[in-house]
Amino acid sequence: MPKLKVLKAQNPADTGRLSADVVSELMHAQPNCLLGLATGSTPLPLYRELVLRYQQGSLDFSKVRSVNLDEYVGLPADDPQSYRYFMQKNLFQHINMDPRNARIPDGMAPDLTAECDQYEAQIAAWDGVDLQVLGIGLNGHIGFNEPAPIFTCRTHVTNLTESTRQANQRFFPDSEHVPHQAITMGVGTIMDARKILLICAGTKKAEILEKAFFSPVDPMVPASVLQFHQNVTVVADEGALAIIHRKHPDVL
Ligand code: PGA
């Protein structure tokens, strides 16, 4: 059985509070921590709660640094579908983080390979990620590490699978506009984080969440690599935990 800390959330606001507790604990212990951040629907309650706690005066982001998991290739920062735009809108513009301390891969970089190398170098220069926030894709991806025959270790350019493009189409005017490529931290980059906070919500994620932690580690289910990480906290709602609850009641 994997060593797994599971925090059960009652609703989206509770998901936000439980996740924000994990982030807040780190920020209080280490005001200049390096947060690994994620986009998508899943972390929105976390960002809402972090903004609230900042507004209430209980969190200070002035020394915090952040690196995001991934970014689409070919979308400029001011494109509303870019992850830079998402982070501005949902978190950065509401808090007192120094913009120079918030890094996201540049999907418009003329030399994408050099951009990936620089991203890794920046993370290393900042002494590694203290806490990496993750969602999980329906196909088991973490960041944009898609199912593949092997794990790709470091930050790289990746081709998005059709299932991921379809899942993300809801944010775009039509399927043609969904980018085909992204820059993503590699599986090794993610595994190097000192702590992982995986957030998961909704019954449609129940099957992949169970598979990730209770099937053999397999690059075709990229999140399964987290079984090898020593410090994983999962915040999930009842829907997402339904299958784990049924098959492995001793874990919850
Ligand atoms: P979602 O995406 O939060 O929008 O479901 C998660 C992911 O694809 O990692």
C-alpha cells in the first residue's frame, strides 16, 4: 500500500481550505519558499482561499517564489487561454508577489529547448521546489507529462494527446484553437519537489486517482510515479475518492 496522506474535502470551498492549509504551513515556516503551481479547474478553490487569506492579512507573498508546471506553446502571455494569463487572473494580480519571482515557461520563446534548459536552471538556482501543487488529468497526466512508453525526466516540449486537447477544449472557442504542444516540467522535475500536494475533485477523476496509487507504476499512467515520492498529500472530495474508498477502505 502506498504511503499516502489523504485529506477528504466536503465541497470545493473545503478543498480550497485544506489545500491552503498545506501551503500556508509552508509559507509560515519558510517565507521565501518556492511553490510549484498548477493551472486548470482543480486548483481554483486553493487560489481563491490563498487570496482570501492574503486579504485577511494571514499570508504574505512578498518573499515567495513560484514556478508553474507548464505552458502552451504558441500562446502569448496576454492570450486569455495562456497559463500566464490564468495565473495573473486567478492569483498573482490579487496578492503581493514580486512579478520577478513568478516564473512560467515561455511558450513563445524562439528557442524552446533553450527555454526548457533555462527553466530547469532557474529551479536549481532557487534551490528546488519546496511544494508542488498538482492536478491529475483524466489520462493520468501530471503537468503535461502525457501517457508514454517512458517517463521524460526534465522540462521539455511535449505533444498533447487528443484526449488532453479535447478535455481542455472547453476553455477555447473551438478545437482548432487548442494548441498541439506545450512546455512542461518533466516527471523528474516534479519528483524532485520536497513535497507534493495533489488535488483531485469529482467522480470523473475517481478511476484515474485509484489507478495512479494502486496499480503498478507505469509511464502510461504518469501520476503513478508519485508512488515513489516520500511526501505526498492528496486533497480530494468524496466523488474523487469513491473508488479508493470502495476498494481500499483501510487507506481512508
Ligand atoms: P483540471 O485539469 O483541473 O482542469 O481537471 C487537471 C489536469 O489536467 O492536470
